[in-house]
Amino acid sequence: MKQKILQFKSFTVYSLVLIFFSFSFEAKATTISDVQQTVSGTVTTAADGMPLPGVTVVVKGTSNGTTTDFDGNYELEVAADAVLTFSYVGMKTIEIPVDGQSTINATLEEDMGVLDEIVVVGYGTARRKDLSGSVSTIDLEDSPIANAPNTNVLQSLQGVSPGINIGPQNSPGRTPNILVRGQNSINGNNDPLIVLDGIIFLGSIRDINPNDIASFDILKDASAASAYGSRSANGVIVITTKKGKIGKPVINIQSSMGVNTWQNKFDMMNLDTYERKYAAQLGVDVDEITFDNPVATAYLEQRIDTDWMDFVSRNGVIQNHQVSVSGRTDNMDYYFSGGYSSEEGVIIGDDYTRLSLRARLNTDITDWLEVGIDGTYNNNDYSGIGGNVSDAYLMYPSAFPYRYDNMPQNAAASTNRELERWPMGSSVQNPLWGTNGTIQDIDKSDFFRFAGHALVKIPPIKGLSYRFNYSIDANYNIQDRFTFEDYYIGEAGANNYIERYSDEALRDRLSQANGYNSRTNRYTYVIDNIINYNRTFDEHYVDLTLVATRDFSYQKNVFLSGNDFSDNGNTSLGVNGISKATTILSSQEVIERSNVGYLARLAYTFKDRYHLNASIRRDGASVFGARRRFGNFPSVGLAWTASNEDFLSGNSTLSYLKLKASYGQNGNQGLEPYQTLARVLNGSDGNIEYEFGDAPSTIVYGVALNSLSSPDLGWETTSTFNTGFQSRFLDDRISFDLDLYFSQTTDQIFNRNIPSMTGFNSILTSLGQVNNNGLEINIGSTNIETEDFSWTSNLVYFRNRNKIKKLYGDDLDGDGVEDDDISNSLFIGEPIGAIYGFVYDGVVQADDTEYIANTGAVPGDAKFVDLNGDGEIDATNDRKILGYRRENFRMSLANTFNYKNFSLYVMLNGVFGGNNYYLAENPRHNSFGARFDTNEINHGWWTPENESEEFLRPNYLGNRYLGLQSRGFVRIQNVSLSYNFPSELLDKIKFKSAKVFANVQNLYTFTNWFGGGDPEVGIRPGDGTYPVPTTVSVGVNLSL
């Protein structure tokens, strides 16, 4: 024993305390029986065979016991006929008779029943069986979802849980749009609240490393989310990060690399098709086409044929590397990680990198005091200029992207690979102009986060505890841009093609050079004081929580811009030389906001059958008007675990059934700071000048009122009723969960028009109502389970319907019905996102004489339905709701196949119903200048000789909103194949685990959508909608 004590001197103080108690237990053991023996052994985990420290080993029925040391070893004096009990938190307790043995080794298994009961909710945890609200849990650890090389944490949730809609990522590292149970607010924020490790997270979601996440809990209904009151109307996503697990320190290395490719690239006209269409537009033969511009003529003669969409895109490399060290002793767990991610988008120059560091430590100082700290650092870099997809839509195929040694006549022989700004001499700019160093762009941010907590268990009152949470975030963002003089190179003419790039010509453009420096410092803190009482009395379970919380954010923006560097003579300093500009402007602003909240919540269960959850939250927010700054948000929920009733007990078919219903209110802070205040303009912006004195006079600027105050502006309040059930069948082989919800969001925040006599056109007001209702279904099944093979499935279905019930209350036409807002496509009784326009009715033909006479159309034009029959096509009487952008429902199906050490995961994700325009403009029926098209153009276009019923004449320039197409699709969203190396091999190479995997995201999309782009987001020429990439990656996960 002395040797053992010396062995532990290098460990923590707590380890010494454990040894002290080991002596105490052993001293008592000598009094239990006259016949004693020494028993020793090692306790390991069943999952990986690793030693398990801190396991309690007690002689059954006595207080004689000890705990295992750091290597999982124990030694104890016991009676020969004793029974040893081995117990550890989160593990199944086992009993082993001594029967005279001197060595007893034990293996403990995780108690999944216990672990599955705990759900992270607002300001604490709850037993899942006691919940009456709607909560979805997604475990990422050891999940095939985690194999995907996502640079944003929310990408992992696509299609996994009912009720949550994650849109495509707009660009590498950016945050996608997120909706939980539909769109509640017309103009306000619809993003869910993010809670990180139990504390409201006020930073950007990009600052959470996906590799550090253990699980998500999505709180969807008012009962589940009401703990967060004024910011939970759009749902709450609770993120729990990884922490140390049982056993010795584990070094984990995960590394993956992959390639992004454009999934559905646009089919562009080649030169031959382009010429034929242009000739048809001009009414001439192809060989009669001429250009006034000599550069364009030279290109055409050389048969230059450039695919600009290929030119602006690429196969981008994505990589993700993570190293972590974690472990857990009997009184402490720790987790340290470092990660590096980089992603090249499918558009040239669209790059993102992230460096992340994290340290998390929790320790039990005593049996009544727990302390934890968590520190994070992230560096995000979006610097660089990307290719311009909008210009690539419109650039002529006969243009050449590079400069020439002389005139364009020798383009084919030119080896110069410097970009030409105006490939056709004028009009559309080279899509890659700016990526060649003519623009300097820096976009970086540093994020620091420190979070800590102290949990005090109050010894005199069993089950009573106090928890103090504190987090502080600091973000420093740099956005610098400088546009050099060579960016402004003039259009290419016949005589100055080369001269435009000369040093002398560029010096003449120094007056056009410009740049800016932008600095944003953001600081936030959150303080939570939480009192919890949790006890079981016979058949009664009570969980009472009281919370007082406060958060504050401070943001300082500093902006410096400079124009005209002709006086300085050069721009060599770029973004670092803004102060050298002739004209300098600077500005500074400070933005502050704060919130306070108070919560009381009760969870009560009787006989594990009848459950009550109730809460009341009172919140105050600085962003609202003085008279409506505080709000109350109550909720109540009831549940009945029917399967625990005697009449269902032991049912061989129905193994679990819980019925539930809840009602509550949540708020939405749909405002930015100071919007309720009257604001003023000062300086030259106020357009009020006072001139004093003789020439030269002194100008003094006055102050002008810029907006009226809105002291009655308050919360957008969402009231929700939720009901449903959870069920399990055939010994839990099949699960079936269903939720129905109905919500109404009142006091929508609008800019309402007001009489001009006030001196203003509008004022912010709380008006309007939006209703949502929906159905969510989640079906899971274990289809096959043998010793070597298993197959499980999970089906997710959800449908959401929303409807505008009220808007501004105006009835300007006096018909007794509230007016719609047609200009913003907002219609009473219709969903948000209604598509309003003319009804397309084909192509005008020569025999449509009456239509031609009434409208002035010519053959080959678009034809529209005359809805009111007056013979005219006008916007007032001949438009209607054509369809809706929002889908009818979403559904996904995931299958997991395991065979020995192989695992295959396949997820299909589908959107069913919903519409969108093919294009907001339709250049396939447009003029020569806009040449965006699909291969359908090869079928022809309308001409007097070919009176097409589908295509318009090539020079049609009228309204091109030519009907809708379905945006429905089924996508093979995720395919992941992995192999875990067998334990026999791992033992030889001294690894704890080793896995290799391959992953494909967005493998293929089945859809009737045509013309390129993605059916989920649509596509418009000129708006630069980001392509949805297919990502193929391979990786390895090692534990040492």
C-alpha cells in the first residue's frame, strides 16, 4: 500500500483523497468478519476494454469499499463469502460473488437506458420521459453524419429532424437560412435561438467548430422553448459540445480531404448557336453578321468559343483536420482540441479557412462543489475576390479572356495569360476581373469565448443546488478593401488596346482608386443564476427551477474610406494607405443592447405516468419602446405515459406510448437597437447648413429629425398549441412519433404609411398576424439485427402551412375587406411567399388577330390571359396568384447498414411541391446581349418560318415572367461508407480505435427543374445565386 501511495503523488489532490478513503474503508473491513482475504482486480469498459478509474467497489450490504485508481485497479479486504458491487455513473451496476477468489476483474457496460433519459432543456436537463413538449435530439458522436466535411455546424441537421429546414449554404463558411416550424415573422428575424452548453450564445454560428459538437437538442414547441421567453418564438437549438469520457487520456485524430464540384452547371450557348440566334434576331443569314466594334469582329473571325461558366468555376478542395485530447477521472473530465478547416468554393476565388482551439475542464472540488471552465478561439478568413457568376451569365461566347501581344487578330497564337477587362471591347466585364490583384480584399475575424460555471449542492436540503453560469464573447472583425487604379482600365478600342495598360495610362486613373478600412469590435456577456430542486418522494417526482438571467452586447464600428490617390502619386500601400487619399471620410458608431429575464419552471411526475410541465418567464429588452419593454411568456404541458398503466403493462406489441399536449407563448425580438427612438441626422447628411461670416464664410451644419419615435413598439408574440404522441412497438424495434401544432404570431413589425402632414412617409408599428400549422412524423425501425449484420431506417416527414391573417388594417377601396399588399406579394388569407403575376398562355401567332389588335403584340411575343375580359392586358386586372414558393411537405429517408466492421449510411432528402419562376428574367427569350440559355435553345426559337408554340422570337423584350416550374426534388444528400479496424489488429498497433471513411454529399438530384441552378433556391441571372456543390471526401479517424 505504501508503494501505491507513492505512485499517486504525481496525480491530483483528489486522487490522494481517494486513497485516504480507501484506507478508511479497508480499516472498517477488518471488523466485518473474522475470516478475511484480499481481493484485487481491474475494472474495464465493455466498449473498448480501457481501464476505468473512479469505479466504486463495495461489499454488498456494508459500507466497506474502495474506488479504482487511475489504471482501473482496486484492492479490498473482504470476507470469503462476500458479494462485490461495481458501480459508476452512466454504467450498469453489476454484482460478482467472491467465492474465495483472490482476483476478480469486472467489465462495465454503458447504461443506455439511463443516458437516453436525459435531455438538455432550458437552463438544465430533464428526464425525457417527463417531457410534454416537442424535443428532437440528434447525437453526432460516432454518427455517420459527422463524417461529412461541413464547415458550418447546422449543415449536419439537413433532413435529420422533422420541423427544421436548413437551406443550402450560400458560400463556404457562411451560415445557411434556418427555419423551425415555418416562418413566423414577415419582416423580423426568423432564426432560432442558439444555446451552447446551456448558455445563450450571442456570437456567430460560424464560431462553433462542427468537430467539437456532441449533440443537438431542438426545442420546437412553446412548452419546450418557453424557458428562453422573448427569443424563442422561432425555436431553440441547444448545442452540447464534447467532453472527456471514461478512462485514460485519449488522443483522437480526424482528418479528411475532398473535392467540391458544381452539381448542376448551367448549359450555355456555344458560338454556333449564339450566331444562329443573333442572325434570327437581325433577320439575316449567319454569314452576314457584322459588328461595329473591331475587337468583336476579330473574335468572330477567329471562331473563339469560350465557355465562361467553366472559366469562372473550378473543382474546389476541402479539407478538415482535428486533434483532441480527452479523458475522465472519478472527479474530473477534460477535453482539449485544435482544428483547421479550409474550403475552396466551386467559384474561383471563393475561399474560406478556419483555425480553432478549445479547452474544456470540469472538476468536482468537493462532493458538493463542481467547477467548470470552457475557452474557445476561432480565426475565420474569407479574404479574396471571387469570380462574378452574374457576368459569366451574360458574357459573349466568342470573347477571349486574356490580353494579346498586339491586336485581337492574333488571339489564337497569344500566350499571354493576363486578364483582359473588356473581352468584347465594351459592355460586359470579364467575370474574373478583380481576382487578378486589381482588388485587394481582407475579411478576417478573431473570436474569443470564455465560459465558466459553478454548481453548489446545498447539503442541508437534499436535491437543492445553485448554479452560476458566466460567459463572455469577444469578436474582432477586419474588413478592408482597396480597388487599384488598374481596375479602372478603359474599354478596348481599335487604337488604344495595348496603351490602356501602360504605366502612364494607369497614373491617369489614380483619381479613381479607392478603398476602405472597417473595424468591428463586439463584446457580449451572459450571466445566469439558477436554483434547482430535484427530488423523488415515493411515487412523486419534482423538479423546480428558478432563474435570473442577464445578457449584454456592445458593438463598436469604425469606418475609414479614401478616394483619389492622384496627389499621393501611387497606391503601393493598398489597404494600409487609406490615409494617403485626397478625400478621406471617417465614421464611428456604438451599438448596445441588453436583456433581463426571470423564469420559474415546474416539472412534476406521478407514478411515472402523469406528467405536468409549467413555466412562466418575464423578460425585458432594451430594443423595445418604453411602454412595452417587458413581456410575460407562460406555458403549460401535460403528458400521459399510457404504457405504464396496468392495462398495457407487459403488452408484447406496444412497448411504449405517451400522449402529450402543451400550450404556451414565446416572443421574438424582431428589432435592432434604437429603432423605437426618434433619430436625427447631423453633419452634411442632415442637409441643413448655416453660413456665418463674410467670405471665406464658416459653414455650420444643423440637426434634422430623420424618423419618428415608436414608444408602443413591442414583441412579436407567438402562441402555440402542440399535441402528439410517442410510441414504440415490438420491443422497441419500431418507433412512431407524431406532433401536430397550431401557432399564431401577432404584433408583426411593419413600416406603416402615415399622412404626409407629419413630415414623414412611414413609422414602425406592431400590426398584423401570421398563423402556422403543421404535422411532423418520425418513424424509426430496426429491420434486421443479427450477430454480423444490421439494418436500421429512419423516416422523417413534416408539413407546414402558414397564412397571413392580418396586415395593416387598411381598407382604401371601401369594400369592407382588408387590403392586400400587392407590391410586396402579401395577401390576406394566403401564405407568405405567394407568387403573383400574369398567367402565361403561350406564344402569339399570326392568326391571333384579335389579341394582336387589342394589345399591340406581334407574332412571337408572349401571350397572357385576359382575366377580366376587357380586351387589355394590364397589371391591375390581369394578375393573380400563380403559386407558392413554400413546398407542400418535406420528407427524408435514412438507412444504415452494418456488416461486421463495415457501415453504410444513405440519406435521401426530398422537397415536394412548391413553385418558382424558371428565371426572374428569361434571357433564353431575350436579346443578343443576354445570352444565358439552356440546351433547349437547340430546338429552335420562334420565326415566321418556324411558328413555335414554346419559344419566343429572339428579340422579344417584353415581360418574361413566363409561368412557373416545380421546385420539388429528391436528393441523394449523404452517402457515407466507413470501416472500423478490428480490435485484434488495434491491439497489435497499440491503437484504441481506427476508422477510415468516404463520404459524398449531394450526390444527385432527381427533379423536373430545368435550366441549371438548384430547385431549392431557384436561379436568377445577375443575382449571383451560389451553386449547390457535390462534395466527395475521404478521411480517417484514429484514437490512441
